[in-house]
Amino acid sequence: MGKVLVFLFDGMTDYEITFICHVLNTDAGKDIITVAYEDRVVKAQSGFSFEPDCTISEVVDLQADGLILCGGRSVDIKPSLMKLIQRFNQERKLLAAIGSAGTIMLAKSGVLDEATYTTTLTEWSTKYQYVYGIQDPFPRDNYIEKRLVRDRHIITAQPIAFLDFTLEICAWFKLFQNHQEKHAFAKLIKGA
């Protein structure tokens, strides 16, 4: 069983995380706990509205198995979120980030300083500086140009790799008994 936290924010790219949340909840028996800065409805890019289960201040000390961060066009990265990410990193719990906003959250929290990663933001432009309100947070020497990178307990993925993201998180939680089972599931969901 166990719990997995999912951070919600206005403008999030929800398609990147809905499938993994479905699999973790139905197949792995994980409680998916949605978290936001405030106790109010969050509007995703898809137009769907999400009501968080609790606020970040309510989960500061909550024991959970992982934290999933999705992408989006912009996100306000507050100290409370950075502290939560840093705690999960120190405890070597799953940190899974996809898309630009997801990987920026990890980078700004400093956890990518000691990990390899991927992101769609291969170069930091003045546009990104304006949108996110920060200088380039990424340790560029650790960047790997791949769809998905797993470095110990940290998984990063580009948005187009949301199925690979699902597979790798499932592998992290040991939902496959062997490589053949993982390959069979990949073939089932990707059709390849």
C-alpha cells in the first residue's frame, strides 16, 4: 500500500500524470494524495478542474512513498514546496518530475545538483526567465538528452515520454517481477 503525493497547480499539464496515478491507485494500491498551496480548485491546461486533498502545510511531516511533479507553462515555486522536495530527496523517496515545470521544481530545489536529468528546457532563454521569474536553475553539466532519465530515486521525463514515465515509476515501486513483465506491459500500453 502506501501513499504518493501529487502536486497540483493552475496551468498544470495533467495528461502527463493521470495514467501513472491511475496505475498506482488501481494496480499498486497506492493512495494518491493531491496537494496544492491552497485549499481551492486548480484548473489544468486540459480545462479539467482538480480539488486538492490537502495543502502542502498539511503534508510537511506526512510519510509517503513518493512525490510526482507534472509540467506546465509556469509554476510558482514556494519555499514550502522546495522543503518538501528536499525532504523526499534526503529520505531517498521517489521524486518523479515530467515536463518543464516539473523539472524546474526539482532544479530550483537543488536536487538535480547531484543527479543526471532530462528536461525540455535545453537552453534557458530570456523568455523562460520572464515566465518563471528566475535565472537558469539547471546544473547543465548533469543534463542528458534523452526522453527519460532515472538516477537512483529521481526520475525526470520529457512530456512526450509520459508512458515511459509511467513504466519507470512502476519499476521503481517494483510492480514488475522481471524485465520481461515490464517489456510486456510496455508493449501493451504503447502497442510496440
